[in-house]
Amino acid sequence: MTVAEVNAIAGQEVSSLGARDRLGTHYLRRGGADLWFDFKDGALRAVLLSKVVALKRVTLSPRRDLCTGTTSFLIRLLLPTSLEGASVFVDGKLLTVTDRLQIDIELPAGRHEIRLKRNGFEATRQLNIDQNGPGDIELRFDLPPEPRATDSGTTS
């Protein structure tokens, strides 16, 4: 399906971003919801729905790839400033060395392990993505609290 065919079905022109965003290349806004379309080489590849909840947050549906039939979920990793430059591993494979404090990745439903490593620090999160769950999941990686010094000079 082309952009022109989607426009004809929608009864209006879908808005183009000019480049691919993490949600897609085009969108159609109706009320508090956006229907996102991802076109590649002129053909519709995937769709997802985003909805505003209580004027505070946007929730996403799972992303449906129309060519392969696969479903993926947006996982947002939130890191403290001290983990900038951490190596990010997904299911044992190095994904990236981050220069940001927020990383968006797409994963299929199922069990996954996300691990961060930096300067001797390592944190692991097990994630079980339900096929019928929300399309966006937030994982926050926090550092353990620093030991506090006591009056005697030792740490507790």
C-alpha cells in the first residue's frame, strides 16, 4: 500500500515527517490518538497507535509489521547520568555503547535480558513481554545508594 492509497482510505492526507521517527514516517491525528504509518521504499511496512492518557502520557500499541506479520514492542531504557557511556547488551549481544540517558529499542514478545556495564558496574533486568501487553515499556536503571559514613569513620 502506498501513501496515496492510505490517503484515499483515510479520506485525508496523512502528515509526513520527512524522515523516519521511532514511531514511523507518517501519521494521522484524530482527537487524542495518532495512527502512525511506517513506509519504506514507498510501501507501507508497519502501523502503530499512540494515545494520550490523562493529558500526561502517551501509550503505544505494539508495532505490527505488515510484511512479516511480526509484532514488536518499544522498550525505553532510562539511565542515571553516571551510566552515560555504558555498554548495553540485549539477550547477551552488545547492542550499543550509549552516549545518551534514554535509549529506545524494539523487541518481540517473549523473555529478554537487558544488561548494562560501565566501569565495573553491572545491572541486569529480566523482561517478559506479553504478546497482549502494552506496546511501550519503560525500564529504569538506578544505581544502588552509596554507603554512608558513620561517626566512627566506617561505612554502613
